Amino acid sequence: MKKYQSSFSNRTLNFLYLLIFVSYAPALIAQDCQVLDPNIAGVYTGNCKNGKASGLGKSIGKYTYEGEFKFGLPDGKGQITDSLGFIMYIGNFRKGKRDGEGVAKYHNSEGLDSVLNGFFRNDKYVGLYENPFKLINKTFMISTVSITYENPTPPNSTIELSMESVSGGAFNVHGEIPKPTLGEAIFQKGSYLQMMPVTNQQKRNTYIFQNLMFPAHVIFKISNEELVIEFNEPKNYKVFVTLRD
């Protein structure tokens, strides 16, 4: 009976040792994983795939990165800290570079922290918003919406809305077919100082909104249709809308 208990205990201990090894094996193996960014390459612990850091991990080099990896580079959510533990950046990465939403912190010349909060693209700060504008919604009879922009001459900025349809402005036996018209522009966020209609074009009606406050969330009511756009940054915007007949 004692011999059986002793044998059982040995098997149990061996099994526990195996569990411990399996649990820690990924981290031990991951020490040999490549981290391809020289600023954080050094001591790595975490998940590994095909000899490169992949998945969740932590790499300590000149700086420390902790977060998601892919093909040996930061990719996904993570943060970088310096040798003193100061968080330099926390947010999204893509192929080793800051890309997406995040917060970057710097020590300025006066020893105070300077913060950039918003969006990054290819390691460069884009701004508080990912894009200057965003098309939120358009109803069915609005066929296409094209939006372009250029930097304004401060402090002025405009939204130029132009609308046309295939047959609007043409003539038939009953006379001129009506062009699309703007019934109302509802600024749920932001504002404008004045609106100037331009109606002397054959097939197109244009409305120019001047001296705007941004960000602006605008619902354009065009005939019986609706177009919703967010204008995030001060620009000169041109919105061209085509309606189905």
C-alpha cells in the first residue's frame, strides 16, 4: 500500500512539473524571438510565431514596449515607456509605427509634459480627428456624394454645396425641369455666419456657407432627401451631390 502511494505521488509530481513547463514554455521560447525595432529590442517575453514576436508580449531595450506584436514589430494596442518609466506613447501601432488613435507625451524645454492627443498616421501626428470630414448618412435618392477640401485663408472657411440631377435644368414640352434645391441646413454642432445661393447655373444649384465654426455636424435637407456630414476641421470644403431622377 505504501509502495502504491509512493508511486502515485511520483506520477503526480511529474505531471505537475509538466504542467509548469507547458505553462512557462511560451515565455521561455519567446526569449529567442526576434524583435525587429532596434529601440525596443533586447529582452523579450511573450508569444512567438515563426521566430518573431507575435501576439501579446513585452520587450525591454533602450525603451520598453508592452502590448501586441505582429511579425516582430508592435502592431495593435500597446505602450512605450522610457528607461525611467515615463509613458511616451499609448495607443495603436501598425508595422512598428504609431498609427491610429493614441496619446503621445513629451518633456518640453521647461521640464513639463506636452501631450498630443488624437490620431497618428505612419508615425506622424495627424490631428485631433482621423479625417477632416466624415460622411455619416445619405438617403436613397442621393446617388453620389463627392467631398474635397483645401486649407482656408484664416480666419475664413467655407462649405460649398452643389447639387444636380440627370434631368434637372433640362427642358421638355412643359418647360424647364426643376433643379434640386436645398430646403434647410441644420447645424446640430457648429455654426455659420451667412449662406449665399448661386442659382445661375443651368443644371446645378450651389449654396456657399461662410465663416463657419468647427467642428460642424450638418444635416442637409435636399428636396425630400437627407445628407448628413461631419466637418471636423477648418477647411474650404466642396460637396458635390448627384440625385437620382
